[in-house]
Amino acid sequence: MLSRERVITTLNHREPDRVPIDFGGTSATGIEVTAYDRLKGLLGIETASLITNRRAQLVAVEEAIKNRFHADVDGIEANPAASLPRVAGLPADTSPITTSPVHTSPNMTSIDEWGVHWLS
């Protein structure tokens, strides 16, 4: 069974060939940078980790690790707003956004480019 078939079968409340594995497809199934770096050390992988969520310290799980654990799910996210600050020194298409808001409202919430209010 292909990963896509496995996930769809499960979502349709039917039994797949095995339980689908989601390793980093969402923030709820992500892994914190310290744990991830330890895992990579045990597997002999020496690449730098890319933090995608600074507040939760979550990282982008690399394909080599997803393949090693037979992960069935990949995350899809909207591109970050063009006006959000980037981490210095990284290209715009690979740089994770910083936690700096576009602007702050009077009630101390950050407002992003799409008008979403985030509590500070």
C-alpha cells in the first residue's frame, strides 16, 4: 500500500496494511530541536537542523529521517508573508520567519500580514 492510500484508508475508517506514521507533518507531530539533534546523532546524520517554529523549537524533519522511519505524511504550509522579517544570512526562500510581528496593536497582540492577531 502506498503512503497516500494508507492515510486515505485510515481516514475512511478502514484498516490499512499498517498504521500510518506522521513524523513532523504538523506542529502536533513535530519534534523539538534538542531531541531531533540527539536522534540525528544516534543515526550518524551530521546536517544542521532548520527550526521552523521558534516558539515551540520545532524543526523541519529531513527526508532521510522520514524515510528511515517510513513516515507516510508530509506537511504543507502556506508560504510566510513577504513582509515578515527573515533570519539574517539565509535566502528568502529557505529562511524561517522570525517571531517579530509586522506591527503590534494597542491590546498587545501581534498582527501578521493577513490580519491575524497573535497574543504576545
